[in-house]
Amino acid sequence: MNGAESLVRTLVGGGVDVCFTNPGTSEMHFVAALDRVEGMRCVLGLFEGVVTGAADGYFRMKGKPASTLLHLGPGLANGLANLHNAKKARSGIVNIVGQHATYHIGYNAPLTSDIEGLAWPMSAWVRTSPDAKSVAADGAAAIAAAKTSPQQIATLILPADTAWNEADGIAQVREDHRPLSYCAQAVEQAARILHADSVHTLLLVTGSALTEQGLALAQQIGEKTGCTVMSETFYPRMARGRGRFSVNTVPYAIEKALAVLKEFKHILLVEANDPVAFFAYPNKPSMLKPNGCEVHRMTDCGENSIAALEVLADAVHATPHDAKPQKFVELIKPTGALTLTSIAQAIACAIPENAIVVDESVTTGRGFFRPTAAAAPHEWLQNMGGSIGFSTPVATGAAIACPDRKVMSMVGDGSAMFTIQSLWTQAREGLDVVTIVFANKIYQILRNEFDNVGAGEPGKRAQDMLKIDRPTLDFVAMARGMGVPGRAVTAADDFNKALDEAVHEPGPRLIEVQI
Amino acid sequence: MNGAESLVRTLVGGGVDVCFTNPGTSEMHFVAALDRVEGMRCVLGLFEGVVTGAADGYFRMKGKPASTLLHLGPGLANGLANLHNAKKARSGIVNIVGQHATYHIGYNAPLTSDIEGLAWPMSAWVRTSPDAKSVAADGAAAIAAAKTSPQQIATLILPADTAWNEADGIAQVREDHRPLSYCAQAVEQAARILHADSVHTLLLVTGSALTEQGLALAQQIGEKTGCTVMSETFYPRMARGRGRFSVNTVPYAIEKALAVLKEFKHILLVEANDPVAFFAYPNKPSMLKPNGCEVHRMTDCGENSIAALEVLADAVHATPHDAKPQKFVELIKPTGALTLTSIAQAIACAIPENAIVVDESVTTGRGFFRPTAAAAPHEWLQNMGGSIGFSTPVATGAAIACPDRKVMSMVGDGSAMFTIQSLWTQAREGLDVVTIVFANKIYQILRNEFDNVGAGEPGKRAQDMLKIDRPTLDFVAMARGMGVPGRAVTAADDFNKALDEAVHEPGPRLIEVQI
């Protein structure tokens, strides 16, 4: 077998059996190997931002890495923005990038570029395979690197001759099967702080603490001790909906965040980080905690936060009986005009049980959090890296990971345009994704931030860089162009109906919510 | 004035008066400064690949750099593929990238990444401005770097506090006004070679030698001495059409290239490079020249090739009288079915005088070169970096540069999907661009390359990664969704009519050629 086949067999053997791809000439032997190897599902994207975002979404729902297949430096470059988001979410990805044949690189042919240089900023592990006999072992090392705890992005660069030359066979992945651990002293320290001054203590959680089990433990600890439990502003995945603890998040707006955090003297971090502002603003702090507040790390990403929370709950004598039912906003099917409130209500009513909600609703979605706490149980995925064009690819990958769950992809019109090509892959694969585009015809978050950074009132030319209303984008037409049926709605009743139809019919749908 | 305003004023003062942009929060002070500074045309793109490709197209037609404005690392990342193409075309661009405030970078907020690391692979000059008082001087240095001969990509990274803090004023650009030169000895050497063995000598030209004047000189030299004149396979810009010397190009297909070059004992390079294969193929050479062939550089990119060709023409006693009229394929308005031949004929007939043709027609366009030699005089722009998603952004920028010329953007369906968002900017700015999408529903070049790399006959799974026919892409619907009127054609008569209408009506149009 050649190097490409040895790699594909090593990937499948190592449990990496989905490949999101947009290949080119230098990757043709990898593509050819797909015909000879059973067990690899290859999913084509028409743009690399779709490919890498889908790998992120797949990881978040499946908990194991998919691979990508990208064409040389520019193909990797197109995928970097969503690799950035994946990196910040601690998603594991085996990111495979083709390269010219080793002997061809030095000739500076048109597509030559510094692929390792491009890969490093968004990867934890980068290796260029030197020859065909090394490819399988390098592939196995990439899988092991991607599956490290916490998982991460491993970029394997595959020169064309390492794919077409004869290989030695497949390689086994040396996985680290040790169970996740945590630092007992850090938990003891957390217990001491809660005993001493729980009222002024914030338990700030993310990662595995945002599973149903983790949230339940955090709620017990919070209610038993009187400490506050919050999630970071953005989170990779949160268990939400009826029967689950609805945890508050640190607000995005800096004034609100400072106000919410100002009483705390201690912050206990469960996989979270010392809270910082998303952006800097003139004359405002970068760190959000008040002066004198002490930050203590209880667990880091990649540690066993569930076990640590269980020990902490024991230490503070918290039990499931301490968790009192929360008061939720009532689910109301809205009527009348589309407002930020009625949109949120409609979505809360529509979320079906076990749904995956991918949230890039930006300003329109600021009010979605509370009403959806009462929705049917679901998972909520967010953008951890802030690079827009996140939702539609991540929804695509989540749907590949979980074919039996409905995916709701909520996205602002500005964000949707960065990776709109995702719709085609959704149609091609018949994925159960409802894309809901909030069409307010403006980068509204930038209009807000224009004020926040003290730039005053935008004049005509500045406004022109914020508004995307000229010409009006017709997302229903674009979706149709990519094989996804869609409809536009301008009133709450219509929106309810469109959601109902989209949730109950299989296959992809798009709803353009005209605000 | 603040740093942002000092930069915008420095740009305008330095002749950089067009900014292609997709800004974010960290760039809001730059956007705000637009309201206070006259003379900067800001053009919004909905995706950064549009922004950087437009800057490339602008440079190619205007001969001077535009600026970009991109949002942090991910915004730059999205623009890198077309920066790669621009770099390989030797286009000058002042590439401005926002950054977190200097004091905020260390906090690792979600959008933090290694911006300099991302910039270097596609830039010749990179600088992060350290403070507001340095921004104007750094901007002036970036302009000077972009305008270096040969021109290049200069990336200026602008931390948010350098934009909002108080600056000292604007800075002057220290331009190098020395006239372009060339190496007299290299020209003498070229003359000696032509005297000794012109029949086995190839004059391989690109860059400024592909202007009407450069081509005329090359033709005289070729016809006087009997040497062969060819252009590199791909070229940044070529003067073509009736009355101009139609130069052959080195074929893309490696067997054809090897066959065409096999008789040469000398290759004289005029800005060109020693010819290499676009990709490596098993058991085929990377270098295309035959064994024993000597390569001599006459001029390099950034030298005065016109003057050098004039001296060489004198040395071989070539005059305009030596240039005999070429035989052109007759212009025939096709009828009947759409075939590769009839498509080429229709385009050759339709090209209006002074048009700018941006060519990413890939496999469909392989036969366009000969018939269009007889078209009305026009300029032909090609992709120098091989990263697809080139044509629609470059056409956008070319139209901004030359509002009085019709732009014809020819693109394969696969390529068109990478940067389809360009259509919206074309509609917004009312640009005279006709986008012609060749919809063959397959990455046909990859189907060919699958054979070329010796991967055999693609099976079902491999074919699935090459074909984009499921679902069918409807480009007319997508164009309508972005405000561009379009029509699909399936026969030559329809195509003629659609071209005629699109060429004669102002504003953007799209034609989907269904093959």
C-alpha cells in the first residue's frame, strides 16, 4: 500500500472515521485511497472554513476528533479562522494538509507557501511527514496528539510523494488511557474558601462542568454554601433546558460584567480562566475581577472536574436535596410583531427534545438565554474564539456527529455570509439542520462597539461600513441556490409556523427572520 | 488627532486612497476617522477573501497599492489565500490588520492569536505599531514597503490603543523615485546568445514585458532573430487582442510543456523564472527545461524590462518592421450547443474594447486563449498563486480601479463558491462586472489530475469528492440573493444574447453557463 492508504487505514484504525475535506491535486492519492479502505466517511465542503468548522462541531458532539483534508497553504489558510475557534474551544482535530512532493517544494511553484508557519498559530502539534514509510506513524502521532487531554489541534502536513510512494503498513495509535485526575489540594483549598466566605465566592465553571452532571453538582454546592455559580460568557457546550440547572453567565458587556463581579473576594476556577474583557476599551480594565479578589484554580481543562466537584460537594456536605427547583420564564408562543423578545420566545418554544443549538445569534440573541432555560432539554454550543462564520459549519459537523438529533443553527446575517457555503454540504448530506438567520441588515454588534470604544456617533461614511442593507441580502434565494429550502418570516406567527415545520420535517431548512 | 486619524491621513497623503475592508471592534477608530478625513474610498466586503482579492485586482489595474482593513488574526487568516495570490503576482498592498490594545494582548481574550506569525508567510514586510505616536510613521513605512520595486505586501498591525490614543500628526512617505534600471551586461549576454543560436533560444517573458509595448519589442526580436517568444503559463496581466502580439504560453500540462521546451538550449528570462511544473507528478521532472539547457536572467521583476528589450532589439537590429501580422482564428459568433469551442468563440466575440478579463475559467477556459487573440483590445488577468476563489474578488477590485472599463470575470463553478460574497460588493458599488460561471458541476481539473498523479480510475467514493453536482448549484439564485441580476444559458445563442446584454448594460450581471 502507498503512504496515503497507510494513513487512511491508520486513521480508521485509530477511530478517526470522518474526514471533512476540500482536496486538491496534491491530495488525490488520499482521495484515491478512500476507494480501497472501508470505514472512512468523507464529507465535502465547498470552502475550507466549512471543513474546519464542521470538524469542530463534530468534536464537540462526538467527543473525538474528525480529520480534515486541506489543499496546501491557501487551503489551510481558508480554514484557519474556524481552527482558531476550535482551538479556543479545546476541540481535538486531526488537521491534514497536503503539500508539494518533498523534492518539488524548493522550486517555488505557484502554490508553494510556508505551511508549517501558517499552521502553528492555530495548532498545538505540527509535523511534516518526511517520507511514505513515516506517514502511518506520523498519522498515529497526530491522532494521539489530537486526543491528548485536553484535546487539541494536530496538523499533519503530507507531501504528495509521501502519499504516492510505497509505505510499510499501518501504525497503532498510542493513546493515553490513564483516567483523568484532579488536584486534591486544590479542591481542599476550594472547600476552605467556601467554609470561610462563601457569600463572596464565585464558582466559575466551564468545560465538562457544563454537562448535566457537572451543573447539578455546581448547583448543589452553590445552594448549600451560598456561593454564586456562573459560567464563563462563552462556552463550548452546555446542557440546558427543563430539569437542568440553568447557570448564569458572566455578561459580555464590560460594565455589566464589572457590576456582576464586583462583590467577589474569591473566584474558584473550574476549567475556566480568570475573567477578562472580550475587547479592550479606553479607560476600562482588561481584567474583570475587582481589586483584591483572589483567583484559585480548582481544575484546569483536561482534568476531571466532575470528580473534583463531587469531592467538593462532599466536603461542603452538599447533596442533591440541596438543589431547589429554579423559577423559569414561562414558555409563551408569541404572536404579533417580531421583536427580540418574541423571537426568543418562539425559539424557546420550538427547541425539540435533545436538540443541538449552535448559537451565533450575536446581538439578536442576547435575550435568548433566559427563556430557553425552560425549553426541552438540549445542548447549546457557542463560539469560543470570536471569529464569525462559526455557526453554519459547526452545525454541519454536529449534524454529522449526531444524525438522530435536530440541529438548530442560529446566526446573524453578517456572520452567516462568511461561511454560507455550509448550506450546500447540509443539502448534500441531507442533514437535519435548521438555519435561522437573523437579518437585521447591520453588523449591530459593531454599531454598539462603536459607542463602547468611545468613537462617538458614526457619520455617513462610518455607518456605511457597519450597515449591510444595500443591497438587501436574500438568504432564501441563496439557500435555494445551494439546495436548501427556505422561507422568510416577518411576524411571530409565521416564525412559529416555519420553526414548527423545520423542526418536524427531516433535512435542512433555512428561515430568514427579517427584523 | 488620534492614531487612527493620523494613519488614514497618512494613507491618503501617500496616495493610498482606497481601502477594502471588513472591520471589527478593534478597528472602529479607523472607521470613525473616515468621517473626519476626505479622500479615502472605503469598500466593504462580506468576507475577507473578497477584501484582499479586490486589493490585488485594484493594484494590477491601477499600478499602486490599495489598503485593506482586517479584523485581528482570524480576519487576516480569511484574507490570506488571496494575499498568497497577490504575493505571487507581485502586487503591492498595504494590508492593515487590527489587534487588541497593546496592554490587552497578554490576557489571551478569545480573539487573541499570533497575528505576526499569520502575516509573515504572505507578507514581505510586517510591523506591529507600538504606540499612537508611531502609527503615522509606521503607515508611511508600510506604504513605502508596498511600493518597493517590485511592489509587495506590507502588513501593518494596529493595536486598538495605538488607534485611539493621541498622535503627533501625519507622516510623509519616503518613496524611492529612482528610475527603474536593468543590468546592461545581462542584455549584452542575451544578445550574444541570440547571435550564436537564436533558433534554440527561448525568450521567456512576463510582468512589464506583457504590456503592449513589451510584447511588440519581444515580437520584433523574435521575428528578426528566429528565437521563440513565450510567456509563462500564468501571468499577472497581459495586453491582448487585435493589433497586439499574441504570445504563446508555456502549457500547463506537464507533457505538453516538456514537449514544447525540449528543443531549447538557452532560455532568456525577462522577469520570468526558470520554468517549473505547477505540481509534482510521479516519475516526471519538476524542472521543465531539457537537460543541458542554460538559463540566463536578462531582467528580474522590478527592473526596467521595456528599456532592456529596447536595447536588445537594437543589438539584434530588430525594428517594428520585423513584426509581421499574425494569423488569428476568425471571430465566429457560435450557434447550436454549448461546447468548449462555442463558449470560447462567444467570449471572443463579446469582449468589448478596453475590457478587463479576469480569468479563473480553469478547465473550461483551456481553449480561450487562441480565439480571444482576435478579440477587441483588452487586458487579461490570471491567478499567479493557484489558490482558487481568485476571480470574483480580483474583478471587484479591478472595477473599482477602472470604473470606465467593463470587467469580465470568468470562473469555474467550484472556484466561484470560495468567494461568492464578491457579488454583493459588486452590487453595492454598482460595478461594471460580468461574472461568467462555467457550471460543469465537477472539480474537472482534479478529475484530470487524478489521472496525472497516477491514482488510476476514481471509484465511487473518490468521484464523490470531485463532483459537485449533488445538489446542483444555482448561481442565478445565489446572485439574486446578493443583488446581482443573472441568467442561466444552455445554448450558444442564449449565451451570445446574455453576453451582449451584460456587456452593454451598466452594473453587475451574472451568467451561468450550464455545460
